Amino acid sequence: MGPEFPGIRAILDGSEAVASVEVRISEGACVYPITPSTHMATAYQAAVADGARDLWGTPLRCVELESEHSSASAAEGFALAGGRVTNFTAGQGLILMKEVLYVISGKRLPVVFHVGARALTSQALNIHCGHDDVMGVADVGWGMLFARNAQEAADLTAIARRAAEAAETPVMVVQDGFLTTHTLEDMWLPEDELLRRFVGDPRESLHDRTDPAAALMTGVVQNQDAYMKGRIGQRIFYQRLRDELAGAMGEWTRLTGRAYGAIDAYRCEDARTVVVALGTLAETARAVVDRLRDEGRRVGVLAITTFRPYPAAEIREALRRARSVVVLERTDDPAAGDGPLTREIKAALADAAGEGSRIPRVHCVSAGLGSRDVRPGHILAAIEWASKAYEPAAWRYATVGVRHPLALRPAVLELAPRGAFSLRGHSIGGLGSVATNRLIASLAGDLFGKHVQAYPRYGSEKKGLPTAFFLTLADEPIRIHSELERVDLVALHDARALSVGDPLLGLREGGMLLIQSGASDASALWHSIPERARRVVRERRLRVAAYDASFARELAPRPELAVRMQGMALAGAFLRVTPFAAAAGLGRATLLAAVRAALERTYGSKGRAVVGANVEVVARAFDGVIQVASDITLADPPLEVSA
């Protein structure tokens, strides 16, 4: 017999997953937009604009303040008045809030804030993933939960709310900026009845602390005789939070079948080397560990979900049999003895030494700062380095992913889930390719029953600069959170891109090159490809296809959509050239009906004309695909290379 609440299947990114839960259980949000958390606030604000109510009938409210500091202060006031409130922030915004965060915990206000973890501006501005911001507020007295994917971001939202209100302690739910907040994945959304029962009516669990009749004094001045008593006296709340989180996670596991705990010690029982990580790094490490276990190597991974209250005893037990530990840090703290997570791990293990137990050697590896790509080969290199470094004077710090004297050379490790099909697209900003990639992922998940993961390499593409996007479809969950090294299909917005860099890099033998082109026939398409790229096509036995998108301009119902709609044509070409529709027995009419339904969900608010025009773009691209036959490629004379 399955769980009582298995969930509602959905394909969402981490931001949408969080917002879907918060708009049902909270009463309001106090926000200030900052990338990459803005996506969460936008979704919440859209629900308010639509007149949404929470599960208990209260109209939602959303207030946008003049700064992150002000948004935290407004949330404080909202909670003091007995409201259930949330906030979405990241990076410098979270640091700017810090003064208020101490006050919120000190006043025992059970709010839940959501963080899209982001690197802090130091030598340069970076809007991408890093754990600098959350480590900078680790001392403010809040619970801190780390999600590894969109599923956990949604589930932990409900768990955090229940525990926060029971323990009268605020909690942050942290997910990796862009790598989770903007990555589309298949997941199971919590049902309304589950949330209604699990979290409970805020009118029954919260109270108005501003009510004069309640005789409560808060925020008073405390001098020498009182301040320390008030500060130390609050330690009881953190033991309560620890207990409430454990209880909430256990109850959630029982109701949904999705297991949660303060830590997830995966294959650590007999591991000689254990990787410790937070967020998406822990999921990628899990895929690496599975491969190494298949080779007979005794390795494991410890993912920390509850960073605060810190689960020292659980961590110590999980690591006690290991000989070496490698801690992956999305930050660098060169003025300290170690990275912040590494220091916490060493502190937990120090108690074991006091009890006479042998403790493993702990190694710190900085990885993925500012969303620098972390591939399975990087994690394997860190494991091999830590596994060999037993000497007392061994090098204890390393980094991966950059050229540096302390950097480890990445190992060669190709991982792919069962039945995986991967796409890498190269486009330019403004064409709408990223949105189309999300549409393809949704269609593939719904129509073909695949696990999906779709994400872009975000940067300055809004200014018309080059961008890349990635898509993986598989028969099992996709745990690798890195840019794809090996792909089955490369999509280009223009054949001229083949003259710049090497967009065919990593395209598997027998894979497909799909080009947006106005070529009239297969021969013209083939000869529009630069000679050197044609040689690669022949050597790797690549298939070549193209689709036109120029008609998107004439179909656009509004001038500002003329460029963006060109990207939508990729969806039609993808459905035509990939094997999934045929394998599922789906014809053109069924595919286009699914496209229309998906576009209505996404663009329905923009009107029927916009939806209809986009469907027509997809249909024309589907019908107009040109494929280059092998007799054309083989007839092409080989490229002569001068001496």
C-alpha cells in the first residue's frame, strides 16, 4: 500500500515549486526583488494579482518594499501582528537583512524565508550560485534547511513552516541560485489536503503580539543584569526546533513516502572516503558514488539538510568509520583555517576524539563558486586526492574547476542516468530559446513519461549575447547538476556558429546537429555548413537537420514578439527529429494539441492570439524540417589540409 499523499506530478523549477506551496499556506509576503530569488516573488505576486486565497480562505497579500532590509522589517511586523508571512531573497540582499534577522529570532517570530543562495560581490559582481550569503548569516539564530532539488525545495517549505511555528523560531529554506531556482525538473507537488492537515490553520497556531490586551512587551532595553539571562534563556527554543524538525520530517516521510532527516548518509556505513556537501553538489556526488561503488570502491556521500540547528551527533556517527572526508564548499574563506562547512565538520568530529575514537582526516575543496561548473570528474578528483592524503603533513585544501596551483586535475568520468537523451543548445539572447527549452522539457515529461531536467547557462543573454541551454530526458531521476559534456543533439540558431569555437564538442558519434536555417533544400543546407564542420560530421557519422523560423516574424501578433517567437520553432523541430513521439505512438495532431495545452498554461494570460501564433510556429517548424541524407555528406569531397 502506497503513502496517503503521494503528490501531484508537475514539472517545475525550484522557484515555482516553493511559490506553489507558499501561496497555499502563507497569508502574505514582504519582498524586494533580487536575482535569483525574484522568480519566487514574481510567482507569489502573480497569485495575489489573481485574487488567490490560502487554504483557509484568507486573501493573499504581497508588499514590495524599498530594500531587502525593509522587506525583512515588514515581515517582522507582519509576524508580530499574528500573520503567517514569507520572504524571498539572495546574496547581498540577505546580508543587508542581517540586522533584522537577529531581531526576528530574538523575538521568537516563526517566519519562513526562502534563499536562492548566491555568491557575494567581492572582486567582482556575480549573480550566480554560491554559499557566501547563507554562511554570512549562519549565526543569526534561525533554522537553516538546504534543498538539493525542486522536490526538496517544495517539501522543506511545508516542513519548515510547521517546525518554525511549533518551536517559535524562524527558518530559512535554502536552494542553489539558478542551479535549483531556475532548473526545471519533474516532481510531486504536495496536495491541498496534505498541506491543510500538516501545517494547520494560522489562526490556530499564531497570535497577535501587538494586542494591548495580551500584555506582552517585546524589544525592550536590557542592561547588564538582564541581557545575558534573556540571551542564554533562549537556548531552549533551539532544542525544541531540533525536536520539531525531526518530528515534522518523520511525519512528512510517513504521509508522502519521501524521506527526510537532518542528514542523508548515503552508502556511508562501510565507506573509507565520504564526500560532505550542501545542495546540488550533494546530488552530483551521489551519482559519482554510485558509479564508484559499481567498481568496488568504498565511498559514500553525506548530504546535510539541517545546517541549523547543526546535527553534530548525527554527522559524527555517519563519519566515524571513514578514513578520510572531503568537504565540498561553495565558498572560500582564505583568512580562516578552513571553509565554514569544513570547520563545522571538524568541530563535530572533535568530540569523537575526546571519547577516544579515531577520527578521519578532513579535507576542504572549494567548488562551484559563482556557479562555476562542477562535473562528476571534479568530484572524482577530490575523492581520489582525499583518499590518498594520509600523511600528517598532507595538503588539506584544494580547489576544482579553475587553473591554480591548488587546483586538482579533473578525472575523466562520464555519467548518465538510464535511458538518458541530452541536448545542448546554442543561441543568442532575445530569441526565446530558454523558454522553448522549458516547453520541450514539459512536453517530454508529460507526453513521453520521462524524468526531465532543463536549465540555461544564465548570463547577459538579455542583451543579445550568446547563451547555452541544456536538457536531459531519462528513465530514472537525474541527479547530475552540471553542464553536459556529452550530448545526443546540438541545436544551433545559425550555421555560422560553427565557425566560432567548437559547438560540436561532446556531440556523440551518430548524434544530430539541428540548425535553424532558411535553406531551401538539403544540398543548400549542407553547403551552408563550414568545411571543417562538414568533416567532423562525416568522421562522427552525425545526422544533420534544419528548420526554418523566419516566418515567426510575420506570425507575431505584436511587434515585440517577432524575435522571441523564432525560438519557439525549436520545439516543433525537436518533436519531429527525436525518436520519442514515434516510440510513444503519438502523431502530429496529438503532439500539437499537447503543445497548445502547454502554451495556454504558460502564455494564456497574454491572450488567444499569442497562444495561437506560437502553436502555428511550432506546427510549421515540425512540417518544414529538412534532413540531410548520407549520400549528400559522402559525396562532399574531403577537406584538403595544406602543409
